[in-house]
Amino acid sequence: MYCVKCGVRLQEGAARCPLCGTPVWDPEGSAPAKPTFSDQYPAPPKSRRYPILAFLTALLVAVSLSALIYCLTNLHGVYWSGYVMLGCALVYFSGIFPFWFERREPLIFVPLAFALTGGYLLYICLYNKGNWFLPFAFPVTLLACLLTTASIALFRFGKRRRLLKTGILLISIGCSTMLVELFQCITFGGKMFTWSLYPVCAFSMVGLFLILCGLIPPWRAYLERKLFL
């Protein structure tokens, strides 16, 4: 074994070089270096949302059952408790139930929320013996569901050409207001193009501007940088 600095031959077991005093370095007999970090993973933090979700769930169940029991006992029928129960179900499945999951998939829970909204409107229509659900409430709810789901899919999966897709989506939203007014005229009567032209013009102008910006590279780069797209 030799000194790493001056090269003099060292005796076995020597701790320092007798000539230059350099500490002896033995790669075979040196102690392994201690790791500077722990080899154990930290325990995941306990989530505080589950007790809150359980409390909100129990609260909505208690409100629903209280309304149902009151109507059955005093009014001998369901009556207005149906509004309370379906409203609590809508609030629960739209705003509370998704938070039970670690990964919340909006493409599943958003259509579910719109389906519950349609069911709630159907109950109101049947309870009041109306005839406005199929010609008005159902197509409007379905249209809103399709546009909302398309918007979520656009900003979640479509990472390229977002300006073009956003412009087309805005034009679609503007044109959908004419369909809403058409359903309104068919169901409740009235004149066409009394209010829908305003959102059509506004959304179409913004949509056409975004489409134009998406087709011109300098404008597209500027807006994507400013809007973090």
C-alpha cells in the first residue's frame, strides 16, 4: 500500500504517511458511506375531507328523511318532500359524491350531474302536471350537457390548436342559444329571435377572433403566452 500524495510505501495498519502526514486511504477497508437520506417512504398524510364528507352526507340524509316523514305524517303523502329529497340527491351527487374519490373524472360526474338535473326537472313537471319537459327542459339540459362535456374534453385532452377549438366552441355556444329560444317558442309560444341574436353575435365575434388568431402564427404565439394555453 502506498501514499496517495507522495507515493512512499506504507506499513500495514498505518493511519498516516510517515513522510508527508497524509491520511491513508484504503478503498477496500474503508467503511461504507452512510446515506444522506432515509430509505423509508414517509407515511401519506391523512385526509381531513372524509369526516367532512361523512357529516355532509348524514346531514343531507337527515334532511331528506325529515321532510319525507313530516309529509307522510301530517299531509298523508309525499307532496313537497319530493322536491327536498331530489334536491338533496342532486346536491350530493353533484358537489359531494365526487370528492370521495382520489381521482375525480369530470367526464363521468358532469354527465351524471346533468342526468340528475333532468330527473329533477321531470319530477317537477310531472308533479305540477305540466307538459314542458320533453319539448323544452329535456333538449336544453341535453344541449348544456353536451357543450359542457365538450369543453372539459377540449381543455383536458386537446393540447394542440386550442385557440381554434375554443373559437369553434364559442360559436357553438352562441348558436345553441337560438335552439334554446326555438324550444321556448315551441313550448311556451312567443316570437323567435327576440333575445338569442345578442349572444349569437357576441360569442361568434369572439370565436371568429380566436379562430383567426389560431391561423396566424404570431398572434397565436402571443395569445398562448398571455393566456397560458
